Amino acid sequence: MLNQAIAKLQAWFPAAEVHAHCDGPCGVYDPSSARVAAEAVLSMTKKLVDLEQPTSGDKAASVAYHNTFARFTAIKEEQAQIAKDELLVLWTDYFKPVHLEQFPDLHDTFWKAAKLCSACKVEVSVQHATELMEAVQKVHTMFWATKNRDVSWYTAS
């Protein structure tokens, strides 16, 4: 009975058919969140590499060192996962087959960027963190080119 009432309402007030090219409303995608996360990964990696171990025998300094090391590591891994999530959303939800014609290396670019996110989680590598930033910059360039917009690449640091 409810279904019949709904069917009558739909017949009396038909809704216009709409189409969307992506999962979210247009304009919500932006690679800047991946950039911010990747920058945090690079920053935390550099801080980890530069962190000085205390001299042996200084218990308070040792505790502070390990606490700082653990915090930098946790932030690095968390931000690498955020960067990966943001990249995967762009790859799977925003980019469409028409973009592959424009960028034949699109899948390879995203696959490598996602792999770099994983590498940055399990390693303390300035090289891989820098390569992640370069990959995110490439995604930035591809993304804005699909919108025919010239948005400058910038970093906070």
C-alpha cells in the first residue's frame, strides 16, 4: 500500500533525471589535503633523522628522547596513511577514463605514490618522503590540468 502511494506521488510529481560524474558534489576534490599530509611526513622524517640520542646514563634525557621519537614516528605514520587515503580517493573517485587519455601514466603515478606512502610508514627515509612530495606534486599538476586551471604548487615549508 505504501509502495502504491509512493508510485502515485512519483507519477504526479516526477523528479528530473540528474547525472554526476563523480561520487561527491563537484568541487569537493582537491589534492591539497594529500600535500599537507605528505609535507608532515617529510617534516617528521627529517626531525627523526636529526634527533640526537642522549648520552648514556641520563635516564630523564633517555625517556624524553624515546617519547619524542615515538611521537614523531606516530605522526609520520598517521600522516602517511592520510596522504594515501586522500590519493586513493582522488584516483578512484575523481579521475575517470577520459583523464587516462590525457595522462596515460595516471595509474602508474597513483600506484607509485600509494607505494611511497606505505614505504614512508615503515621506514625513516628522507629520500622516500621527498619522492612522495614529488609524486603528490605530479598528482596536483594532473588534477588541475583536468580542470583547465593553473593552480600554483606551494608548500608550507
